[in-house]
Amino acid sequence: MCPPLSFWWAHRRFRRIKIRRYFSLKKKSNLGGYLFISSAVAIVVLFIFYPLFVSIKLSFTSKSFLIPGTEFVGLETYKEVILDEVFRLSLKNSIKWIVFGTLLSLGIGGGIGIFLSIGFKGSKTISALILLPWLLPNIIAAVSWKWMYHPDLGVISFLIESLAGKEIRLLSNVNLVLWLLLIILVWRLAPLASLLFLSGIQSIPKELFEAAEVDGADSYQKFRYITIPHLSYPLIIGTLLISLFILKDFTIVWVTTQGGPVHYSEILPTYIYRLGFYNWEVGKAAATSMLYFIFILSLSLAYLFVFRKVWRGT
Amino acid sequence: MVKKRLKKGSFIQRVMIAVIAAVICGFILFPIAWLLITSFKSSAEVFRIPPTFWPHEFTFEPYIKTWQGKHLGGASPWGIFVLNSFKVSLPATFLTTLISSLAGYGFARFKFPGWVILLMIILISQMFPGPALLIPISELISAMGLYNTHLALILLYTSFAVPFTTWLSIGNFRSIPEELEYAAMVDGCSRIGSFFRIALPLSRIGLITTAIFAFLMSWSEYPFALILLERNELKTVPVGLGDYVQEFNIAFNEVGAATIVLAIPIFVLFLLAQKYFMKGILGGALKE
């Protein structure tokens, strides 16, 4: 759970700050600041940026722990990765994973948030309880659902089998497996979305509703013309937080199915792990990582584009 | 306003609300509740084919068995795993809090060339997803000779948490009036002195939020602990749990017990510091 929101905030602030800092620099420049920030910059550069560059370098080699020696092969590795069928399957799964994961989490979580915002008896308790899936480690989510999906002893398998009247091995079904894992993801992320929506609705000034009431608006109109326009903020933040969480997730898939059956639930993070730590093809794994980076980068640009209007508005 | 109208709302409306609330609670809580219930079942009952809902025989046997660790050679591994998790999480929490408050203070109070670029470097690093860095980080850790050490995880978790917590603490220090520090400095306090004596105590709520965030992150982290720790006596709880599920995936009452062990510190933290939690776990996404 590492919400990278600040990036977006910073983006909003930089323009102002930049101008201010530029002029103030000429008046007074205080170098003591370097002392304070040096440790943070050092640790981030050492453990995030340096590995990134190592990864770029490795991706142009054919390094493998099975064959001694590292050879520079240019774009050969990339070509090999792109032609690889498993890579294409996991890319497809990753795209499904992120698109449906984000949409479903936002939809279900947003619905729950709006529902809780009507404020009935016990809604406070529910909104505290709802934190649980988001609070607990990923691995607990994976383990508890794996148990429910267990083909012989799991409670969900049992219910579905007694409804369908035949044996269905849930996590071994190639068509179902990714969707079953998506349920876990949504279970884990919907609470986040619902809290964002709930706090977004609660932050709407009461005066707006009162004014609308004076003007004779009914509750549908109030919802349509006051609440919905105020939901754009939780929507953007939710999309960013949730999709970046999904991009970073490895645990749910790995603990439940390890990408199987065959590669039908393989997503890029698990594929990278498999390449690097099972097949020992480090060069290929690095190239896959770089392609994953490009995927994420284009996704970020897409967000910038899609949300450009809201962006400027805020 | 809305509340009042609902209290007057019709019977059907209230029933509908109750039903929807029950469905939500069911969806959210059932998986955890089921695991908790399972963890009190005896081994024979776990294997019963139509699953029993409530344990016929309420037993602590899975907890005892898990703790003794018979299946893992009887060396009581979970005690060691829990200890390891604390050995990693607590220093990582401390380091994160220290480094990010130093950096936050630096960014909030000083103006220096490269301010924007350095902040950008720190913030942008959150965009890189962990799993894509698995390979180069494991190479780096091996090259540093830190493979199979807890120090590696402490440093890594710190570097993963620092970008976000730095950003939190910039906001914290900005909200503390600088005049307080000027007053102290006029009275002969140094910059560092005023940081430790004035700014840090005043921002303690922010510090708690940072610490909670860092602790939760390092307590729950799985992939890097999985690749960097190979020896059994060094593993953290998530790794132990992952191995357990994949190797002995039938004894789910014991797995449940182990899962509850992993969850307990989080519950305790939640009860102790509830009001700081929202900010910590929602990542400051709430408007203030």
C-alpha cells in the first residue's frame, strides 16, 4: 500500500512554487537544506533509481544464471519477449486486471460510499468495519479467498457446486480463474473507494443542500446537481490510487494460483517473477520489466489526458 | 437534514436499507469471519464435506499446533517469524519517520538550487511499481552482500515508504508557523536544535501518521521478503504464511490461526491509534 498521490498534488503545485522559488532564490539561498534532504534523496536514488538503470542495462543483455557470461545483444531480448506467447497472454491479463479491477472497485465501492452517506443508524459502524479488507495485508486477502475457493473444502465451491449440481473446480477453470481473482481484488479495494466517496460527500457544504431545498429541489435533483458534481475529486483520486495499487500487486495472484492453471491467470508482475526467479532468465525478465514500465507510463499519460479538464479546474 | 427525513421514512425504505447494509457487511466481512471461524475448528471438522458453519467443537488446537510448528520440524517457527517481522518493521518505521521528517523539514523551510528537481526525484519514485524492480533490486542487494539479512529489508521498506511520507511531512511542517522557530533561534537555538526542539514536537500527529503508514507497509510486504530471505529462521510472517499455504494447503484451520497471528498487531494498532488511521491508510487522499 503505497499511495502515489503526491505526484499528482505536486504537479498542481509546482507551477506556482517554481515561480516563487525562482525569484526568492535570488534574494536568499540557504544551502543547509541539502543536509536535511540528503538522506531521503540518497536512499531513494540507491534503491529505486539505480535499480531502474540496472534494469535498463540488463534488458539489452542475454544474461541468464544458467549460462555463464553476460552478452550484449541489443534489442534481441525485447524481440524474444514480444514474440513470446506467455508475455502476450500476461499483458492481456494485466490489462483486463487493471481495467476491470479499477472499474469494479470504483463502481461497487462508490455505490457503498453513497449508500453509507445517507447516514442511517449503524452507518458509522459499517464504515469503520469496512476498513478491514484494506487494512489487512494482501496476503491475508489471498489466503482467506483461496480457502473459500478450495475445490474440495471451500465454502464458495460448495455453494456453487450444490447450485450447479456438478463438480466445478473453480481455480482450475481457465475461463473463470482471472475473474475469481478479480473478486478478491475488488473485495480488497472497494472499501478504499467507498471511504473516498463517503468523505467526498461529507465534505460538501450543508448550505448547498439547504439552498436547494429552499428552491424546491427534491432529493433526486439534489443528488444529481449537487452530490454528483462533487464526486469528481474522489473519482480521480480513487482511479489513481486503485490502479496504481493494482499495478503493484503481485501477492494476490501468486499466493492463490501462481499464475496457473498453465498461464491463464498470469499477470506481468508474476511473469517477471517467474522469469527471474524460476527460469533464471534475468535479461528477459528485465526486458519484460521495461515493457511493463512503458505500459505504466502510457497509462499515466492516458490519465493526464482523460482528466485534463478536471485537472485544470482544481 | 437527511437523517431526519429517513427516520420518518416508510417501513419499506427502512427494510431496504437494512437489507443492503446486511449484504455489504456480508460481502466485506465474510471472508475474514470464515477464516476466523475455521481457525477454531478441529482438523477433522475442516475436512467435512458439506462445510459446517459453526464449529461443533470449539478448540484452540490449531493455534497450539501452529505455534509449536510440528509440521515444520517442531522448531516453533511462528514465534521466530513474528519476531523477525518486528525486527524488520520497527527499525524500518523508525528510519522512515526520521528520514522523511528531516527531508520534509528541508523542503518546507529551505530554498536551494535544485529544489524542484530533488522533490520531483523523490515523488516520482512512487510511480515505479515494486514487482518490476524485483530483478535489479535483488541483484543490488546481493552485490552489497545483504542477501539473507534483515538489514536489506529494512533499507528497502524505508526507501519504499519515504517518498510518500516525505510528502506528508512537508505539509506538516508547512502548517507550523515559522515564527516560532525564529523566536527560538533568536534566543540562541541552532537550526538543528529548533528542528528537534520546536518543529518535531509540534508535528507529532504527522509523525504518528507517518509511523503507522510505514509500519503497516513493512509489516504486510510480501514479494521482496520472499525473494531476499531464503533461510527459514530469517523469514517474516507473510513469507512464512505464503510458504505454508503453498506447501500444506489442506490444514486451513492452522493457516487461519497463522493468519490471525499476522493480523493481531494491526488490530492492536487500529484500536490504539484509530484517529490517525484514516489519514495514514488513505494516504492523505482525504481533503483536509
